[in-house]
Amino acid sequence: MCAKVAKYLDRVYSPDRVLYPMRRVAAKGISAGQRSFAPHGQPGAAVPTQAPTWRRISWDEALDEIAQRFRNITAEFGSEAILPYSYGGTLGALNGASMDRRFFSRLGASQLERTICSAAGEAGLLSVLGVKLGTEPEQFVHSRYIIAWASNIHGNNVHLWPFIEEARRKGAKLVVIDPYRTRTAACADWYLPINPGTDGALALAMMHVIIGEGLHDADYVEKHTLGFSELREKVKAYPPERVAQWTGIAAEDIRKLAQEYATVRPSVIRLNYGVQRSEGGGMATRAIAMLPCVTGSWKEVGGGLQMSTSGAFGLNKDALTRPDLKSEALSHPPRSVNMVELGKALNTLTDPPVKALFVYSSNPAAVCPNHNEVVRGLKRPDLFTVVHEQFFTDTTDYADIVLPATTFFEHKDLQTAYGHYFVQVSDQAIEPLGECRSNVEVFRALAARMGFDDACFSESVDQMIDGALNSSNPWLHGITRERLQRERQVRLNFAASGARQPASAANGEQADAASAPFLPFASGNFRTPSGKAELYSDAMIALGLDPVAAFTPPQESRHGARSNFPLELLARKADNFLNSSFANVPSVQAMEETNLLEMHGSDARARGITDGETVKVYNDRGEIFLKARVDGAVQPGVVSARLNWAKLGPGFQNINVLTSEKLSDLGNSATFYSVLVEVESVQSIP
């Protein structure tokens, strides 16, 4: 199992679980007196002091107070003064997005643009393929050349790793492209460290070589792509010698990578979302997505590319979220607020200002960029904040009411995926601890308190699952709740619509229809406006971007216009936490050394910094004090630090004090990896 969930029972039965509704009885925020200590001397979670922070209340009290505050705010400021905030705390179809969306639509609240994680990459992928589909994990066993591009498979994608290991035993080569020497990079046959934010340039240089040397699949390109002639001209401007200056990868290595990728077949790319967390992340993903289209590797079992498979599931999301629900409080569509810009929204938004924030399935005080601005907004005494949570997190430190949330063991849900093609029902395994309630239950109860009598608020979980599976998607044909509960997991029915392309099994025998390899684009069938892989896109022009692809160094980078700080920061995820989840579980903390800044020896020596000493990392947005780790994890000019709870870091801060709210080129996503900093030695952590 992945380390992130291997200790999940420790989380479920943690003595620190929030088990009852709580009302704040002290000022918002955390003070030094509210600290405990976890194993190995690491700071621990906040705990009540002699002066109580919270008072236990009943669910009735909590729901009545929330409903009354929402009514008062709507009457004085309008319903758009209420903002929901959620993301991936649960990825279940129901508890991730169903009753909550119904409630806030009916309420007339501001809508949240949920783009913080993957929107830029998804937009780049869609611009070429028209749909989020990719190579099945099971097919990687047939690959002979595997590129892990910004993908720490060994650490974060463990269900894919056994197939890669089997492929390598059969002679496959694993190449890793990543600015950080991850666990996967340490296992690779060839590791290519790349400068942050330059992946798009590398992809264009690879196509410069592939097309220039005639290594592309002319037949596939002719039949199934649009804009190849424009791409051919575009990549002439990206020879390896030029791109080497941006990427930090030698020109001869770029040329070798391109030649091997195009000629050692089948070749496959496992692309992950690290690529798209820079200013040009959408365009970088777009350029990389062109590679299997140019080489025609989509035709081969074990070829193609995998970033997301989520476009295959096609649940009836309208049945889940009910976008047709309208609010009596609004005569116009509600405004949309981008979740990346929470600090800006809380501190500067007017007409109306945000007066109530309802947080669930997220911990924005830890995960949002520009942490200092987010905290400044959360501290507002006039902001009514409700947090539905499993623990007292960074965000609950600023909540007025905390509601106890179930774990996925404590409620039933429908599960899709973005890394495989199986649908599942996750049954409730245990009764909810204490008085914990699921997202579905909470918003059903709030709807009742608000007097919303629409029939959809009375639907049971089973009815909602049935509605989600009642879809026009042919790949869901024959997949019912009853079948899922009987068989536990069911592969999508690709044979139902002829989506499966004829393919032979590895031993030369024809596979049966139900299990035959799924090759989504072997014969084209792209879901773009043209029906082809769009190497040229008019939609890019409408967005003010290059219609083919182009690379411009991020403004906040060593090669960019905003280079007033000399080091690029990789504000990366911890290996053993799930974003900010699990960061407070002692058994997981024991596996993760936190509060480190990893540096290259040359950068450390230039600043008189030695391994283990305290350093100040800063830019014009903030500063944080960390312990220097001088090792080989990053290249010269790059430093790296990992996400943690702010209250578990020095000064109650984490690395998001350094990141910005700047949005990506496509998808309005976060740019966590376009960050410049300086580092200096200090005597001790203040």
C-alpha cells in the first residue's frame, strides 16, 4: 500500500479526531501555549490550553446557528457573501460533489472555481486530445521505453509500479524527468534533472529532433492529427542547443532522449501534475501530449500517455449536483471565486464582501498559496467560518464552528479514478465515531434548516448512486449499484461502443472483449472539435496563446523577467503525507522528516551554509526558517521544501508563505513551482 494510507487506521482511531460539534470561545488563531509535541521532537497539533478554545455543542445548536447566520448575511449583504471552499479531502463521487453543490446553488452562494491542483494540466491535455483518457496501467507491462515525467511513481503511484518493474525485467528502460531526485528517479535507468517550469521547452526540442530526423509516424500524423505543418515550423525554433540553456539538460541528452523515445517501441509517458504547477504549465502539458500523437504510439499496446483517465467514467454529474437548482435570493447567475485566490477574495472582494466561509474536504490555511494573506483574511472578526473536519487543522484555528466529519470508512460512496478504469462502491465499514457526519448528511440537514423542500435534498445515498450511474456514457452500460456491490469493482465496458481497438494479447492470442487492451486513439477518435489530435488550436488564439505551442520562461524564474531573487523553490509535496492530510498522525510523522530546505552543495557553499544549520528562506511575500539539508536532491540554482501543516512549522508557518496567487496560462490553476527565493544562514529558529 501507498505510505500515505498504510497507516489509515491510525487516522481513523486517532485520539485527536474531532468527534462532536464545537463552538469557538476564544479569539481566532493559535498561540504558542497551544502547542504539543509529536515524536522525534517535531511540533505537534494544537491542543486546548487551560483557557478553553472550544465548547462542545449539539448538532441542533450548530445547524441552527449556521442557518441563522446565513439568513442574516443574505438579508444584509446578499447570498453571494457566502463562499463554499472544498477540494479533494474526499474523492468519492457523492461526498466530493453532490448534496453540497445542490445546497449552495439553492442558497445562491458564490460558486468556487476549483482549480488549485490539476486544472492547468487538464486544460492542456484536453486541448490536444479533447478528453481525459490515457494508457491503462496494465499495459505498461508491454512497454519498452517508459518516461516518468514529473511523476514519482514509486512513491505516489504504487499501483502502477509493479507493471513497470515487470516491463523492466523484460528489458524496458525507465527514464525519469524531474527537477527533484525522487524515489523513482533513484530507481531509474536514466535520470534527467530538469530546471523547474521548462518542461514545455524540452517537449518542443524532442519534437524538433523527431520531426527533423523523420522519426515521426507520417501515416498516423496524416490521418489523425491537425496542424502538423504548423508544428513542424514551430519546433524549428527549439533546437536542443537552445533548449539546453533553459532546461539544464545537455543538448546531446535531449537528442538521445528524443531518438530513443521515437524508435524504441512501444514507448509510453507517465505524465503527472508537477509539470503544470508553473506559470506555463498548461502549455507544457499541451506540448508533451503531442508527443505520442507525432510518433503514433497510441496505436500500440503499451504505448501512448497517461496523465488522467477520469474522462472515461462519464457519471451523470447533473443528477448528482443538480445545476438546474436556482436560488430565490438571486436574479442572476452567482459569481465565481477562484480557490487559488482565497487570500485576495477574503481581503479585497467587495459587492458583496465574503462574510461567511464554509470549508469542507480542504485545509486552505495549509494548502493555499500566499499563506500570510490567507491567514489575514481568516482572522477577520467579521468573517463567520464553519469547518467540517476530522481534526483540528490549520483552518479550524480560524473557525467559529467546527463540525465532525466521517472518514471514508464511515460512509458509503461511489468511486471513480484518474489512474485506472475501474468503478467501485466503497461500503461503509464501521459506524461513524462520536457524532461524525458525512458531507452528504451535513448538507442535507442544512437544507432542511434553511427550509429547502426540493425533493433532491431527501434522496438517499443509494438513490444518488443510482442516479450517477444512470448515464448516457456507453462505457457504464451494464454497471449498476447492485453489480458493484456484488463484484466490488468493475472495469468500464469499453466493448459496448466499439471503443476497444482490436489488439492481441502478449502471447499472440486474441484477448476476449471484456479484457482486451483499451486503445482510445489507435484509430483517431479524438474528442476535439476536428475529431483529430489538435497540434494547432484556434482555441489557444482566443486565449491569447500560441495556437501550436510555445515556451516562455516563467516570469518568476531565473530566466524570467521577475528574477530579483536568485534561487528557484520547489514547494513540493511530502512523500508520506497526502497534501496536508496525515501530517498530524504520529506514525506517519515518523516516516517524514519535516521542516527541511534541500540545497545543492554549490549554493550552500556560496552562502556559507552547512548541512543541518538553520536558514531563513524568504522573498517579498514572506519568510520561513528551516533546517538546511545539503544533498544531491536538487540541481544548482534550485532549493526544495515540503508542504506541512503551518502550525507544525516554525512560527506557525509553512512554505506557502513564499508562494503566490498568480494563475497558470491555462485552467486558472496554481503556480506553486514558479517561486523565487533567497536563503541565508541564521543562528537559530526564532
